[in-house]
Amino acid sequence: MAKIMITGGAKNGEIIDLQNADLVLGRHSDCDLVLDDTRASSHHARLYRDKTEWMLTDLKSTNGTLVNEQPISTVTLRDNDLIEIGDIQIRFQADGHVEQAPPAEAGVTPAPAVQAPVMTTAEDLALVEQMSKHMDAIRQETAKVIVGQREVLDQILMCMIAGGHALLVGMPGMAKTLMVSTIAKVLDMNFKRIQFTPDLMPTDITGTEVLETNRTTNEKDFRFMRGPIFCNLLLADEINRTPPKTQAALLEAMQEKRVTVGNTTYTLDAPFFVLATQNPIEQEGTYPLPEAQMDRFMFNIWVDYPLEHEEEVIVRTTTVTQTAQPQKILNKQQVIQLQQVVRKIPVSEHVIKYAIRLVRATRPGNEKAPDFVKEYVHIGAGPRAGQFLILAAKAQAVLGGRIHVSCNDIKIAAIPVLKHRIYTNFAADSEGLTSMDLIKKLLAAVAEPAEADYT
């Protein structure tokens, strides 16, 4: 029999047998499962059985329902899925097996709880095994429009599968916008583009409420008109052209996958990605992104000039009538499933130690940091860099059709993850050293953990 275990609130630790095939969860007293959380709506979600599957549907709640950290409208629950409603977490167990920690002895502080690993399903494994072929097909379809830039494409897909957002930095005319729109077509996503300008307002992004008159009752009421942020893939073109107030309109959406307008919060449809472009040379009249917002971007991807033979192909193919159109390879549900698989993949202690060692080596105040870091770095990477390194390495493994993560995956993700999190000082600037140069030196200087690190 399926069961759920509740953590948080007055029902913390309670285990409920799902004998009833239809449960309504919410704050109202008439709900089958009453949640004492102010962020839960009166009738927040519905848990029900559809033939052999258990389903969870969000009942248009104010703050949305998360399953495995992803906002949902309706989802099929898998064994050990984690449901989040406000601050309350509900663990779903399809086989009815829920383990509880034994009661702590008197005077003994219990060890911190360790979350049980979420097991991958046969369907997950089948999708991962096919990803190597899917990646070849995605590259092939993208190549119908974009010449070269394979590394950029791979990094964008790695970031998206890991559930992050990316900042694309490159000279004008490098087909950054065209690449993002092409990826949206290949992955069957709802694509929107916002051209950031100095006069852009936050409501131009999130949407606004308009006053309308009901023709039948003649009563006036407010109706929310959704902005372009309500999509799956948002291109924030030249994000540094708009003031910080408008830049900040993206922060909640990027971090929480939701938008608040007035007193109402709207959940964005999954999957949701922000790919922002930035011109590195025209800084006059721009508003550099604050460090806090820069840190929200998982990747900082450099879009470089094409190679000579690639540029010849670009000129030859773009000056004639083009008929080739990219075809869809994956759909939105498969992308969401891949994101969930990334979270399920286990990572060895060896890989985690290497990622943390690499991140801590970027901090000049760390006694174990290399001498060149202490000499050239003003501020190093924070803890979020370690989280993103592991997630990106998992995504790199999935895109390669693997379910094991190696230190080499960490090295591949290091430059786009750390590039915008290492701030060089005057000494580095005077010698022409960039954060990318220092990361390459770090990768050569920081060794993988040895046997002595585990004794």
C-alpha cells in the first residue's frame, strides 16, 4: 500500500496510509489532509489514483506545488518523490516502505538526518541510455541553422538539463539569439525574447493587472495580463542595457520559478530557463549585473569567433535562400524527466571532495589556496559554485548516456561555472590575466583527492 510521510508543521513525522484513492491537501478544514502552513492555499493540491498510477495535481494554488524541486501542474508520482507545499515536505512511497530513525537516547544529540537517495526507474535509465544518440541528433538539427559553436551548444544543454540559467557573453553578430531560438525549436519549448532597453519596466517582463468592465454585470474588475516571462525558454537580450530594478524582476523567476505581481504569486510552467546575452565591449550606458544576480546564473558561456572554415560556410549559406528547418528531437516532458534524473544520480565522495577542493582553492583567504590565487584573486567562489559544479557534472554524464560522474566531468564544467564567480584584482588586470586564465591554472594545480585524504 502506498504511503506518505510528512516532515514539517504540526504533523511532522506522521505516516499516512493512502487507503483513500482521492485526497485534497490544503489549509481549509474540509481538506482530507489539513496543512498548517501559511503558504499553502485553502485547497492546494489533489492526490489521487488513476488506474495503477498515483497522480498529483496543483489546484491553481497561490505558491505552487513542487515535486523534486520542480513546479508542477499534474505529475505521475514515482517511488520516493518529494512533494513540497510551502515549508512542508511530503515523501511519497509507492511500496509503502518508510523508514523512521530510531528515537535518540537521553542526553545524546541525534545525528543530522541524511536524505535517502532517490532511485532511478527503468524509464529513467532508458532515457539516459538514449541521450548519446539524442545529443548527436540535436547537434545535427542545430547545425542546419548554426555553423560550429559545438562547445557553446553542449554547455547550454548541460546547463538546461541541470536546471540552471546561463549568461551568454560574446561580440555582436555571433548568432547568440539565433542559437537560443533554434534550441527552443529542437526541444519543443515555448520561446520568448525580451530586448532589454534602458526604459524597460519590471511589469514589461512579468505582466500587469488591467482594469476591465464586465459587459454583463457592468462591474469593474482587475485581470492579470501575463508578460513574456511566462514561457519555457526566455531570452533576455542584452540584459545589462536595463537598470537594476528591471534586472531584479528576473531574480524571483530564476530562483523560485514563480512571479509575484501585487499580492498574487503565479507559478511558471516547467521547464523554465533564462538565457541572457551580454555584449562585453560596449559598456557605455550599461548597468553591470550585481554580484548577487550574476551568482544566480549557473553558467557564464563565452561565445567566441568561428573558425576560418566555419566562417566561410556561414557566409556561403546565409547569403542565399535557406529552406532547412530544425526538427524536434525532445519534448518538454522529456527535458523535465532528464532534470529529475540528474537529481537522482549518485555522486561518489571522491568527486565531491574534488569539486569542493577546487572551489575552496579559488579563495585567497584559504591557507591551502595556490600562491597565484592569493596574488591575483580579490574574491573567490562561494558555496553555490560547488553545488553547480556537481549538478553540471551530473548533467554532463547524462548527456553522454552515463549514470556515473567522474572528476573529468567536474573539469569540463569548471570554466563556465567559476568564470563569473572569481573576481581578479589590479595585479591580475595589469598583467592581462582573466578569470578564465586562472581557472585553467587551477585545474592544473589542484590535484584529485588521494588515498591519504580518506584516512
